Amino acid sequence: MINIITIGFVTILVKGIGFYKEMEIGSHFGLSEIVDTFLIALLIPGFINTVFMSSFQNVFIPNYIAETRTTTTIASFLSACIIITFGLGILLMLISYFCTDIFLESVFKNHNLQYYQLIRSQFYIILPCVIFWSFSSLFSGILETKGFFGYSAISAVFTSIVILVCLFFLKNQMSYSLLAIGTLVGSIIELIYILLVSFYKKTVQIAKPNFKSFNIQMVYKQLPSKIGSGFLTGSTGFVNQFFAAQLAIGSIASFNYGMKIPSFLATILVLSTGNVVLPYFSTLVQENRAKAYRVLYQTLTITFVVSLLIAGILFLCSDAIISFLFERGNFTAQNTEVVSHIQKIVLIYIPFYIASIIIIKFLTSINKNSYMFYASVINFILSVTLNYFLAKKFAIYGLAIATTLVYSINFIVLFLCVRHQHKKESVQ
């Protein structure tokens, strides 16, 4: 509980600064082409980080804990994981670099040359972030397994601070590349900070890598399922961006701003609970599997009720919140109305999303990632189908409705999966 409170407090601080950054971006750029192109440029590196590198970290943590309990070769295990992280990151960066033009011209059609040039120039700046994010995620995961949750949680503040400095002091010099440069510099500072803390806390041990240990073999076995589920789940954001890009200029930015407060709330709850429960569940399932299931159901009930109450309050105050936070400079009253409607719709999925993340963490801790893959297949099919039909009927609001339905159904599917696994183990 102390860890959850600590993470929650630090996350509120970090996300509060991040939210202020978004307010300033809205004031400086509004729902402009610059914001749209930056979000598209960020899409592929962000997708790689979410799908591939975060999947590796999530598989790494339970097996890292298992390695510390069953062997004395943790340094060899960690060295192997560091090499895998670097190799996977470089490979994905190269694939992204050579496939970008095909991707843009195939997915985001019917835009002028300047629009594509803005995306490409920002994309090339952001792409190296993949490596920095990957190692930050890996070493942060190790800190969390040792109980140093606050140190890893605060690291994300550096990118927000760098972008704010650029907005206030370097906007004229950096022009359209400001957001991309700020993201790159912030990711570098974040990694340096995580490394300094890791070495200070002596959580990093290096030795000759062992790519054949039992737990590293378990990582190999679980990673494809985790990546597959992450790929399909992460594609929800990509699908939203794709359909938003087919609408009027500014639609991507509108949807992005409409997701800000729901994402802010979700991130606080996910980081304050999710980052704690994965190491906790990974340890508990090694000691008492039946108790782990009981704790899971209790955690789901409490989290769902709390997040539902908070989302309900924000729903009722949506118009006032958007007006207060964003309506100034280039962000008009008309923008406020559009963004507020989007926000109200997506706030509905918050309890389902948070509960889904907890189930995913639990399934990862028991190395049952195949369930997430099947759930993600359903997610992807629903996402494409619902976005296609609802965007035609309700435009940008249709995308918000589709997102809410996808996350809600995803929770139901995952809950049925974990109940099935529990009954299966009870019989055995």
C-alpha cells in the first residue's frame, strides 16, 4: 500500500507537469498541422516502444525475479537481456527508417508534399528515442523489482521539462521541430538519470551473458505471444490515428486533446498500481498461487469502483475542465466544445481499461501471455470494424465511441480468460 501511495503521489506530480506541457502546446499551436504531423511522426517510434520494447520488459520482470530466486547467475541473465534489448532496438529502428516513406504514402494518403516533409523531418529526430526508451524501461523495471518505485516513476518528468524550456525560450529557433527535439533530448536525460540511480543503488550487475539459462529460455518462449498481443493492442492507437487523419485537418489533435485527461487519470492509476502489482504478483505466485488469485479479484473490485467514481466526477465537469485548461491563445471556444465531447465519451472506458491492465500484469506474472494474444486479436478486429463504421456516421466522435467499446469488451474477454485459467488450475 505504501508503494502504491508513493507511486501515485510521484505520478500525479510528473503527470501534472506533463499536463501543463500539453496546455502550453495547445496555447502555442492549437489544433494545427504542426501538432498533427508531430503525433504522426511519434506514432511509429511510440508503437515500437509500446509493442516490442515494453513487451520485452514485461516478460523480463517475472523471469528476472525467478532468476534471482533460483540461481546465482543473475548478472549473466541481465547481461543477456541488455544485449537483446539493444539488438532488438537497432533492428526495429532500421526497419522503421527504410519503411517510413511506404508507410506514410500508403496509410496517410491525399496530403500535400509539405505535410509529408513535416512528418519525415520530425520522425528522423524522434527515431533514436527507441533505444533510449528501451534501456530506460529495462533498468526502471529492475529498480521496481528492488522496491525503488519512486525513482523510476519520476524519470518521465524530464521530457516535459525539456519541451517546456524549448517552448518558452527556443520556439523561434526550433520552429516546427521543437516538439521532436524536446522529445529526443528528454529521452536522453531520462536514460542518464535512470542509469545514475541504478548504479548508485547497485541494481545493475554485468557478467558474461548466458543465452541458454532456463529463465532466458522462458523469455524467448513468452516474448512472441506478448509481442503479438502488444502489437494488436497497440494498433488501437494507430487505427484511431489512421481514421482521424482521413477527417479534417486538426482531427488528430482534437482526438489527442480529448484523450489527455482520461489518459492522465489512467496513467496515474496504472502506474500507481500496475508497476507495483507485476513485481508483487510475480513474487506471490512463486509462494502461494491461490492467494495470488484472491488478491487479484480484490484488487480488480477496488480499482474498478475507485476509477469509476473518479471518471464520473470528471465526466460531469468535462466542459469546465477543458475550458479552464486549454481555452486560450490558438485554442478557441469551438475547439473546447469538440474536445470536451470526445473526453466525455472516452472517460467511460477508464474503469475497464485499468482493470484490464491489472489482469494483463497478473497473466504476465504467471507466464500466460497467450491469453493476451487471443484477446488482442479480438481487439484489433473490433477496433478496425467499429472505427470504420462509426467514423462514417459520427466523424471524430465515432472514433471515441469505438475506442470506449473496444476497451470495455477487452476487459470482459480478459476477465473470462483469467477465470478460465483459475478454474483450470483448481481442477489440477
